[in-house]
Amino acid sequence: MYVKNIQEIPLNNSRIKDAIERYLTLIRKKYEDRIEEFILYGSVARSENNEKSDVNLLTIGTDDSCEVEFDIIGLSFDVFMETGIDISPKYRSRKQFDEYCSFSFLQNVIHDGVRIA
């Protein structure tokens, strides 16, 4: 995984970049002290996306409750309504991420993912 600023990711669509930035801003504004990192993964992270691709984004935070997970899903819908870009969010607490990092989903995220600031 590489640490990058969203501006450094070679996205072939500025609307996607704008939607990601908007989404991250909303999450940070609401949960700034409970979010540790964002990891972009899937076709967008690999620069293999097309016009029908969704944006796969894993948020890792300190909170184990479902409240944050449900809320970030709602925020992704807000961004979809504003931009038309489909963000498919996932949330894991740091504890969950570390505990289950050997599972295939998280292995794919670790392999293909790009940490974004």
C-alpha cells in the first residue's frame, strides 16, 4: 500500500476525484478524531475503472460501533445524490482490521489498496 494524496492518484475522471474529496471531507468533519485512515481499493485504485465503476473505499477508525459504519454509508449516498458517483464504503475499526487482515477481502485491500490522506 502506498501513501498518497488524492491528487496524486492518476484518476481518469475528475468527477470521481471530486466525489472522493467531498466524501472524505464529510467524514472528517463528522468523525475527525475517530478516523485513522482511508484506503482506496478496487478498479479505481488500480486505474482500471470505466464509466460504470464504483469507488471502493475502506475507512479505518477507532470506533467498534455500527453507528459509524451506518453513517458513512449514508454519507456515501449523499455524495451520490450530489455527484452521481457511486461510492461503495466499508468501515472497519483498527482492531477489526488488524484481527482479520488475513481474510481474503482485507488481503485484497492490502494488496491493491492505496492509502489516501
